[in-house]
Amino acid sequence: MIRRPPRSTQSRSSAASDVYKRQGINAEYMGKGNMNAIGSFDDILKEGALQKQSKFWKEWRRRWFVLTPSCLYSFKDEKNYKEPTEIIPLKDCTTVKSADDETRKEHSFRIDCKDRSFFVVASSQAEKESWIGAIGIHSSK
């Protein structure tokens, strides 16, 4: 039987703030009040639904990903840009490559960063290649 840790009584907004702190991102950078986490909608380079493997439980969860010139974000809900579940600064990304063999899932890829690797699954080979290319181009700038 798998035991899960007790649910936190912490509010979602303070939990999101903790995510920013853990990932070394200034909350001021993320915006305040009615601003969304990614700043301007004009900064979105690519967005779409992907599956991401969770850090601790290794479960596959559907997330809405948004790529901007500086970061890759994941959100629980499509078009709800208030509280990202992950913020991956592209300057920290070292490689983006196929991971079908590692995950045993078709259309999967990995994003290697300084402190962590992220495993992601796209819905098709073309979508996978599009994400790998877009992340790779912007992480090397």
C-alpha cells in the first residue's frame, strides 16, 4: 500500500509562492494582483497540453505548458495562468532530447536542467519534435 503525505493546509497562492522560492524565482518577476504569472500574453511562443511526470510520486499528470522566451511553465488548467505548477528557467536547461526508451512511453522527451530532469509526453511524434525544437532554440540563447 502506498502511503501519501497528509494534504497541506497551506493556501494555493502561498504554495505557489513557495514554488517560486524553491526554484529561485523572484515573486516580483511573477507579477502581482490580476497579472498572470507569465507576464504578457504577447510573450507566449508555444502552448499546449502535455503529460509531465511528477517529481516525487512519478505519476503522469496532464498539464498545460506555456513556453516564453525566458521560461517554460506548466499549469493545472488550460489558459489559467495564475499559479504555475512548475517554472523552468530556460537559462538552466542543458539538454532537451527524446526519452522514449527511458520512460517506455511513445512521444516522450526529457528536459535536463541544472538541478533536475523533467520527463514529458506529447500526443504525437510531430508535437514532440516541435516542443523539443522550440525549447532547444530558446534555451541556447
